[in-house]
Amino acid sequence: MEKLSNGTNFSHAYSKAFSTWESRALRTRRLSKSRTLRSDEVLVPFKDMDYVLVYEKDFEIEFVNGGNVSTEPADSTEDYEVSMGSHRRSVFEAPLTRQRRYRHLFESAMRQEGLSLEEEVVGNHVFIKVHTPFERLSQEAENIRLDLPLDGLSLDEEPEAEDSDQGIDPQQWFQDKMAKLLDLGQKTRNISAPFQTKCKDWFVGLRDKDSYFNSAMRGLLTYYVLSSIDISLLEEATQSKAFHTKKGLPYLLMRRVYVDAFILHDTSVFEPSPVVPFRLSASFKNKEHDREISASSLSQSTKVAPDTRVILDREWRQLLRGQPLDAIRDYLGEKISFYFAFVGTLIASLVIPAVIGLCVFFYGVVQKVQDDNNFDPNRTNDTRQARAYNATMSSSAFVYFVDTIKVAGDTELTPFWAFSICLWSTIFLEIWKRRQALLALRWNVDHFSFEEPDRPQFYGTMSETDPLTGEVHWHYPLRQRAFKYVVSFAFFTLMTCVVIASVLAVTLYQVYMANVYCGGANKTENPLAFNANCEALHSSVIGPSLNTVSIVVLGKIYAYVAERLTDWENHRTQSQYNDALIIKLFAFQFTNAYASLFYTAFFRDEQQEIKGNGSLFGLGDAFKDSCGTDKDTCMSLLSLQLLVLMIAKPMPKFFYDMVWPFLKQIFRGHGLMKKVMDVENSEIDQHYLVKELYKQEDAEFRRDEFAEKIIQYGYLVLFACSFPLAPLLSLGYNVFDLRIDSNRLLWINRRPIPFRDDDIGMWLHLFNFINYFGVVTNAFLIAFTSKFGSLYLRSRISKFMFIVAFEHLVFVVKYLLTLLIPDVPEAVKGAKARERQLLTYMMSRVASLTAERRPPTNASQNSRERISGASRNSVTQMDIQAVQAAAHKRALGAANNNNNNCSQKNIQNPSSKDLRKLTPIPNN
């Protein structure tokens, strides 16, 4: 057994910086037992802890090989003797032995890849802290063709503002405010190119190797390194028949060889860490919050750095200024940043429909108040209106408030409001497509491509031999997966029937309580026995609330089974798996969330015409279901039901995202207090790695959030004509949820792996489907459900004629909008063309200047003249001079380098002011 050595003592630094953390840090360091896995490895500083692997250490296992006892398995045999205390027994690849063997092989493979490892034991967990050196990060960046900005070749996205004595243009001022609301970030971008190790000095910031790759990029590249390691390729592993598939980090996590793996958040003053956190004066506006720390109080392994999480959190809180998308991208990666950019665009675009909807709603409120004031029940022959008026005036404020919400959304402005929402949905998605293209260009992912590895759960049943390479490739036949698709569809059909049954059960409850319990069935003969408050409570509040509970519960059940079915379908890549699961979840959530609304809108009032007496399932007069005989209509009930759903549906998510993490900490602390434990066990819970291990993990954050957003978006687009306040509620929900999500990702959850992406994927098509389907639903709502349809469209022929006319009008206008608003802005197209031409010209100059050392042939001379002439036709003379200066110096360095290395330390880059003057390139 190797002896464990104590780790670095940080008590001196803690005593100088934060005295409140001193005792906890000292106790934690005494508890932790650190040792290096190899004598030639050094301790990994906290800032270079790129990845953490975790496994449980329940008891020690000693491998007996030829009478020699060791903690490492033999490399050349499959049979081991495992000693647990005094008991020895022979096993053949027992599960625990196999896990130790896999760990030994994987750690050996990591060392062969050049990674540095440090092991730290805290309680029953063993943490392996992985550090990836700069050379290996550079190699992996080249392997995945990571696009990085070139030094000196920067372009402004927007021209610089010029001084003017003509005052401020109101239109320009509004455009600038909207631009700031949509995005807060850098306006200068560098031309990018795939990273190459030999030409690394061409890229921005490479003079400082320690800070060139930020913590997010280091974690992502380290993840790719660990995922690409295949321990089945090791020489000692090939003798085992069990090694027939690739075994990297995803496989080891699946087999519980490692119980967990994660990347760490950047150190912050609000969380304990083994390194003293600092605040820099330059990073904060309020200097009274700064802390002066002398250099002598710092250990050699620490470094003063800005508190990136605090800075990002402060900028993120200022929503009126927009989101710091570039800072979000630097910390969380492009995949999650595109989600936040989408939500920010949705919030900004919801301002106008929220104002219009508020005006439409107040118009309905004013109209209702005027109708109530002008109505005289003694001068009307309509006893139904008189009875409704008397019930309204004699009811409580709660009932009057509910009636106002019901009626205010159904006015003569309903067709105009529905038409506005349909057009807004199209404009919103067109704006997002342009925004997505702009961000993809700015973040250098506009031509992002990545060859995905197979999922560790994937298995092939048929093999094919590549005729070119002779390699054997396993695949899963489509006919076998088709059968599993049929089973998945059958389960979806079954769950849809359950949803319909739950809707009918809630409807039966509402009808029974309103007619029997509240006296609604005999309110004509015995109005004194009718309780209006009771009916409003059960029909308008409890009923929709039960629908909400049913939606949430059935959604959780289906989501769980859908994941199991998608696993069973055996998809090869993670993208294919995600797309299949997204389609399943969306199809069911669409049915689950909107079934009760469709019933109220289109089927509830049709029962009287179909069955005559309107009794559900022929159960009698006590179960007559209709939209009402007094003041209620199906449109008014739909608006109230939509209000309850939009308020109650997000509540479980908010509870899970905000309240549940704190409750877990309280319950866990209470459970620890009840135990009889010593100081050592108490301090295990406070260790920074243990706290990170117990943080909530949300690997599919973007998928889960988009699943919630698209349902909320469906409430807005599909049924908004019945409830004009829907955009306002959606605006408030998204602003509040955006703040919750940012707080979760920065402080509550683990740091997600910052994956790269160039769009929002399948979700864009699903949002587009909602837009087109919303045109149909709104047309039918206006014709068959609204007051406008009952007043002006009396016959069914006129209703269907209106539906056809409304749909064609909206679809034509939507099509014209898609033509007038291109998906990719002209500035982005021009920037891409300009970038390609500049890079082509630059590389041609490099080739020509490198070839000056030998006499050129006629063919090469003509080729350079053609390339140079073609470039000059579309690039200004200022561009040529700027790029020529950089290319000349770089090419001279490459030509003088015997190793054919294109990097140079003393390269003078061209001024970015020259490149800002690029003229737009016309499109062919």
C-alpha cells in the first residue's frame, strides 16, 4: 500500500484574506489525504483542475499475483485473487475487480495522453483531479478543427458612431435601444480559422499560454480527450474478449467504474475552495466591496484573478440592458448561450404584443362596465340577461373579477387580435433566424461541424467490412428499430387515451359540483339554492387546477417512459437520440397540455346538438355539460382556463428549480445533525469537492427548458385570441424564469460542459409548427367559439368561408414576411464572403512569399497572379495593404523556419482600423 502524504496547507492565505473561512479550511485540509499517482507528477493547482473523476472507496482490495500483494491488478492475466481482510477467494473478472482494472487502464491511458493526475480521498469518495497541459489542449483543438480568432484580423460588426450636429434621430435611437435589449456584448470580432498547432502564433492571445484557453474551453477540450481515450486499444487489454467495443469516459460512467465526472465552477468569494478567492478593483464598479490582499499573504500556487461568476451575475441582473451573451458563451458554451439568446429575443419581441393585448383587454373591461351600467333589468324582456345581471350585481368581488376576465377577452376586436398574434409569431421567428446567424458568425461556429462518437449504450447486431480500410463496422438494422418505433407509438397512443380520460374525469367533477353541490341544475326554479361563489370556485379555479396537476403528473410519467423507450431504440449518436426523444416529448406534451383547452373550445358546447340533452355519457341531468346558459360562453371559459394554466403550470418547475435545492440542503443538514458524528465527518460535508459532487446536475438543461418554453409559447399562439393578457403573462414568466435559470447555472447547479453548437436544432422546426398550427386554431376559434362568430357568422357555411379566407390571408402575409425578412442578414453574408476572400488572399501571399526562396515555375507564377487578381477585384486596396503586411512577416518567418513551422513570436499584426474600413461586397 502506498503511503498518503498531506496536501498543501493554505491556512496562511486564508488567515490574511477571510478569517471566517480559516477554521473550516484548516479542518478540511487536515481531513483530505492527497497523493500523486506517480512520483514524477506535480500537484495540480486549483486554476488548472480541468476535470474531476469520482469513484467510491468502500474497502481496500489487494491483488495477489504470485504471492505478491499490491493494490494494482496484473497486466497480463484475467484471474486474480482478491483479499478482503483475512478472506481470500479467486474470481474471474468480478464486478469490483473489473472496475479496478478498468480504472487502472484508463488512468494509464490518461498518462500516456500527457494528462497530469492527482488523487484526493475525502471520506468514502476518491477524487481524481485531471490537468491537461497546453500542448495537449492545442492538439485536441486541432483534432476537432476548433475555429479560433486570428490575431490582428478584426472587423467591427457595426460602424463606429460619428459626431453629428443634427441631433438624435428618434428612429435610430429606438433601433439602438432594441439592439441593446436583444444583446449586450462585444461589437468587434476577429476573422477565425481552424486552429493549427504549427501556426498557433497566428491566433489571438497565444502569447500567454496559461490564459489562452479559458476554463470553459479547457473543460470542453479535456472532455473530448477523455471521451476519445479507448482503453480497449491498450496492449494488455486486447487479450480480453470483453474488450470488443470502445471504452472511454462515457462507457466507464455507464458501467459505474466512475460514479461521477464533472468540471468545476470558477472560484468565487461566495463558495469555499482550496484557493483564496479575490476581487479586483478593475472588475467592479463599487470599490468599497474590494478587498486589499498583500502579495506576501498568497501562496505560490495562487493567482489573483477576477471573480468571473460575480461579474457575470451582476451583468446578467441588468435585464433592461440586455444579456451579456459573450460572457455567457465564454463561461457556459455556445449550446446553452443560444438558448439564452432565444429567450432574450422572445422577451424583447413580446413587448409590442403585450402592449397591444393590454389595450384589447382594457377595451373589453370598459365595454363590460358600460354594459353593466347601461343595462336595466326592469326594462328588458330577456329573463336570461336579467337573471345574469342580478347574479353579477349580488355576487362577491371574486365572482365579479372572474366574470370580468371571462368577458373582457371576447369582443369585436378578437379577429384583429388573432391576426396580430399570427403575424407576430412569424416576425419573431424571422428575427430569431437572423439573430442566430449573426451570433453563429460572431462566435465562430457558423460552419461548425463535429463528428460525433457512438453512444456507449449503442450496440450493433450486424457487421460490414469497409472495402477501402478493411475495418469492421457494426450497425443496427432499420427493421429492428422500426418494430421498436411501433411499440413507442403504441405507448404514445395509450398515454393519449389516458390524457383524454383525465380531461373527461375533471369535466365530470366540474359538472357534478356545479349542478348538484352548488345547486346549478335547479337555479331557474330555485334561484335561492344556487351558490354563485361555489360554482365559480369549482368550475373556474379547482377544475383548471386539477387539469394542471394532471398535466404535470402525466407529463412526468411519460417523460420517464419515453427516455426508457428511446434507450431501447438503440440510437447510434447522441444527436439522433436527442432528436428522437424531443419528438416523443413534444408530441405527448402537445396532447397533454392542450387537450382540455381543445375540449372547452370546440367540443364542450357541441354536445347539446349531438346528444340533445347535453348529458355526459348519458348519466342524467346532473351531468349536463355546456358552456353556460347565462353570461358564460365557451370563449369566456377558455380564457379563464388559459389564465389558470399559464399561472399554475410553471409552479412545479419554479419549486424544483428554486425551492427544492435549498430544501435538500436543509434536510441533509438536519439529517447530519441527528447522527452521532465526530468533527471529521462534519467537515467532509463542507469539502469543496464534496459540495460540488452533491450539487444538482442538469445535463439536459437546454432540452428541458425548451420543452417548457414551447408549451408556454403554444398557450400564447394557439389560444391567445381568447385571452389578450397571454403575451403579458408570457413576458413576465420568461423574465422571471431567465433570472432563475441564470442563478441555477451560476450558483446552484453544477457547471455544465460547455458544448459548442451553431443553432437551436430541432426546436426551431417545432416552434415553426406551432406558428402554422396556430393560424388554424385561431381561425376556428373566431368562427365557432367567439362572440364575433355568433353575431356575424350565423350559418356553418359562412363560418367555414371565414376560416378559409382568414387562413389564406394570414398564410399569404406570413409568406410575404418570410420573403421580406431573409433568414441571414446581408451584413452576415458580406462578412462571410469578405472573410473567405481575405483568408484566400492571405494564404496565397504566404505561399508566394515562402516560394521566393526558390525560382518559381511559370505555372505557379500564373496561378499566383490569377489568385491575386481575383482577390483585388473584390477587396479594397487598404485591405490588401493590411493583410499583405501581416502575410509578408508571417511568410518570412515560415520560410526561415527549418521545421516548416508557421509560428513566429515577433509578428507585428496589422492595425484593426484598416480592416474596419472594408467596403461591403455585393452579392452575385
